[in-house]
Amino acid sequence: MNKYMLKQIRIVLGYTQKELAEKVGIEPTYICKLERGTAPFSAKVSRRIQEVYEAEGINVRKIALIETLFHNRI
């Protein structure tokens, strides 16, 4: 998970930062900091975000792989 994936998937799902924060169980300001890259992703928070996204049918691992392949032009 990175700041770009976090924000892009959140927007695609139609969540506000506040809504995502409530589902993940963290403060909305922390989501904002994650998206700006001013706070680190802990393993626990990354896992909870991934669980929320996957409950909505988003496979974060596949998206990360596609993003890596795209950036590496493979």
C-alpha cells in the first residue's frame, strides 16, 4: 500500500477520508497524513485498509502488481 493507491482506491469506492477512517478505526487526520505521505503506514493500519478495500471487492495485491509492472514497463 502506498499513498497513491490509498487515495485512488478510496476515491473509486466513493469514500471520504472520514468514512474510510471510521471503517479502518483510525482518525481522519491520519488518513489525510497517509495520503500526503507525511505519516508512515504501519503494518496494522495497512492490513486494516486492505481488509476494508477487499470487502468492497478490490484486490489490493493485484493492483500493486499491475502498478509495479506498469512503472517497470514489463
